[in-house]
Amino acid sequence: MTAGRRALGARGERLAAQWYERNGYEVLDRNWRCREGELDLVLRRGGTVVFSEVKTRSSRAYGSPAEAVGPTKQRRIRRLALQWLGAHPMAAVEVRFDVVAVMGTEIDVVESAF
């Protein structure tokens, strides 16, 4: 991945985290990594833990950013979420999976995307 793409992705994740914080969420983790992959954002609001996949694009040339989170990526995120929850024991919580699409300054948060 080029430095430019990394910077674009980091910017999108920062904007997404700011959106969640403005809407009452606490950021528990950013870019949590393990051997199997990475979770972009892990958040909590009340009794709900949200695993958020952030996709940032500079244009729609390859479709909308959210379209990049297909079934294979969804399965990986679910597996990683189980690992994160195993490493961070907490009282019974609800779990939700969001997708955040960032294009320029436009942020589209799809709650319960999968």
C-alpha cells in the first residue's frame, strides 16, 4: 500500500471516529491488530459494542466505499470481533457491525450493516 493510500485511510478512520464521538460513542480501540487481521474501530455506547469497518475513497471510480465490504470481509470482521471480545472481557453486551463510507468530507455511517 502506498503512503498516499495509507494517509487517505487514516484520514477516513479519524473522521469516522470523530463522527462516533460526536454521537455519544466511546472509542475503545483503533486499528486493533492480531495475526488474522485488523479491526478499524471498536466503539461502545451504553451496552452496545460496535465493530466499525471504515472504507475511504477519493472517487467513485470503483463503486461506493461501502460496496468493498463483501461477504468475505464480513466473515473476517466477525471472527476478529470474537477475538477482540475474548481479549477484552466485559459484562454481557450487544454487538453491532457498522460500515462507514468516507468520500471527501461526506461520511455515511451504515449501522447494523451486516
